[in-house]
Amino acid sequence: MEKFLPFTINDLAKVTNHRSGEIKFGEKMLTVPVGTNPISFVKNTDAKYVLLGIPEDIGIRANFGRPGAASAWNEAIKSIANIQHNRFCKGNQIVVLGQINVSEEMEEVENLDFHNMDDRVKLSQLVKKIDKDVSHIIFSIVKLGKIPIIIGGGHNNAYGNIKGTALAKGKPINAINFDAHSDFRILEGRHSGNGFSYAYEEGFLKKYFVFGLHENYTSKSVLDIIKKTDDRVRYVTYDSINIRKEKDFYQEMVDALEFIKLESYGIEIDLDAIPNIASSAMTLSGFSVEELRQFVSFFAKNKNASYIHICEGAPDLDIDKNNHLIGKLIGYLVTDFIKSNSNKNGL
């Protein structure tokens, strides 16, 4: 795993704020000892969840989005390390594996311009390189029977998550995506807007459900593509649930689970679905943080929940400089997932 940077016990100590009378996640989470093979260590630990960072925004740039998502991993791990270790959720359930090393690629894109056709091709090629690294490490984690918790990057990384999990399981998987956008656009070169369509086209994604699609920002061409999938891709719009009140939030979650639950599935979370969260495509209208947390908790309960990916949050774009709040939100989602998944009932 040459494209991987381990997160050491010293790294963890630097971001953990120790306080007398308290036990923080950072004091209990596991890290791979220096000189130890990461895969061997993860295989032999009792911890079920593997925390992985993807500090890049190349797929977002390739999709004409605002860069900034590369900073989410650093903010998230600082918040997660300072969650209280208690009877509700325990830090020793987690191995902090580290991050995919995308430093060279991030340097390479600094001077690339999406509007330049040659640069656009280069951006797409870099996304494909990252695809390989993501799918390889996700495959390795899932093959060991562990559950990846993937933080950061753009939604281009859904492709690697889905491919790696499908290869480890030996068959296509399903996915549920909490998102204002489908990311099921045409196959025009890799970027953050077509991770799911590429995974679908290449046979790694069997069924796909988009939860909370924004009607104003979904093109006719995408709706036409979805219509041609023979009911393997479904969606419910945010507008139909929270604006027109034609549909019920909880019932739509029940129906979406019925659609995907018979196969292993990934949970994909795009933070640009939440109002006023700094991201590449910020929104003023959308589901609440509480609804997102309920969503994560609901879909984590099932025995076929195979990973969760929290992406597109961009602390560096927060004009109020409340970068830590995005990290704190990600921390809530991580623990919501673990709490429900640890007590999953197979429904």
C-alpha cells in the first residue's frame, strides 16, 4: 500500500485534548504500530470499524466545483479524537488507519484550469489514478470482514468505494446516497458528478437510490438516463418530502431500504445536501442535520450496511472560519453509524 500514509499513535496524541476525569476516543482508538503491516494489524484486531481519510478535491475540480474538500479529513479526525469514550459509544471499536496519499496529485492540479480542454483531460486522468488507490484499499479492508468509514474527498470516490466493496464481496453491491444531486451523469471522463454512473456501467453497482434529490438541480438528461435503468436506479426528491409534503421522510427511508437491503450496500453522504454547510456546492435549502443523523442511524442498522462515506464538506471554504463545526458534524455521523451498526438487527 505505497499510496497510503498511516496515522500513528503520536499523530493521535497531538489531536487529543486530555482532560482529568474524562476518557476521549483519542485515548482508546487503535492505530497501526510503526513498522507493522497495516493489513495484518487490522486483520488481527477486534475493532470492527476502520477510519480512512481521502484528503483531495481533484474530482470536484474536474466537475467545475469549488476546491476545499481536501481539508475535511484533518478537521474530522480532530473532532473524532475528542468524542467522549463511554457506554454509548467506545473508541476502541475503531482503527484509525490513516489517509490515502494524494499529495503529488494535489500539487499537480494547483495550476490546472477546468475551462482548458487539455487540463480537463489531465484532471480526469488524476481522478482515475485515485480511483485505483481507493478501490484497492477499500477492497483490502472489506475482505478482512471490517467496515470502512471513509471521510473526505469528493463524490468521485464513491466509485472506488463501490468497486472495492464489490470486488471484496465477489458480486455487485447496492448504494444509498443522501444527496441533492444524483452524481449519475454521462460517462464523459471521471469527476465527482459521475462516480455512480461509472460504477453502474462497469457492473459494480447493482441498485442505486438517491435520497433527497433537488428538483431544480437535476437535468433532464440525468432523469432520462435514470429512466433507462429498468428500475435499478430510483430516487425521491427533497421537494416532495419537505416542501410539498407529498411524501413522509420516515416512510421514504423504509421504502428505500426495501429497495437495497437484500444485497450489501454502501451509505454515501454528501454534506452539500445540508443548508449552510461549507462545500463545493452549498445550498440554502435542504434537510436538517437532525434528519441526516436519523438517516445515517436508520440505514446503519441493517446487516448489509457495508461502509459509510462522508464527503464534499469543505472546511477551508467556511467564511466564518468555524472549520471545526464540519469536523464536529462528521464526528456525530460517525458515532451515529457505529451506535446503530453495532446493534444492528438485520431488518
